[in-house]
Amino acid sequence: MRLALAATLLAAGLNPAAAQRPSTLDLTCDQARAVVLRQGAAVLGTGGQTYDRFVRDRNFCEPTEIGRRAFVPARDTGACFIGYTCYEPSRNDRFGDF
């Protein structure tokens, strides 16, 4: 699976260092979402030196964490729903506010 991802990223014109942490800016929204769906969890760059861990669903979070919808910039859109980020809620969180 990793070999297929690396081949896809290299074919998209990314260098080998970027293949270790692909950037959503170099992928279409569908490609970025497919990485997360296929792997379940993936660390992806989101522009410059920023990156985050994105998950397919809450099963890839720690037991005390919840999933928060994640939107990232992609090559073809400024706000791509890629999946979720894991988040440790506090007592003051209101879950209807997401």
C-alpha cells in the first residue's frame, strides 16, 4: 500500500522527501481524501511547514478523544473535507457547536 502511495505521489511530481509527508496542496481534494480513507490515518502537510494528522473516523483516535471535521486546502479547492482530526474534549465543550 505504501509503495502504491509513493508511486502515485512521485507520478504527481512530488520529490521523495515530500512523499513521506505529502501536502494537500499538491493533491486534488479526491486524492487527499483517498489517502486518509485508504490508510485510516495519515499525516499530511497543509501548506508551508504546517501539517496535521487526519483520520477516517473516531476508531483511529485515542479512547478519550473525539473526531472533529477537518477541511484543508487542496490543489483544486480551498476547503476540502478530508476526514477528521482527533480532539480531546474539555468539560466546557458543547458538542452541538461543531
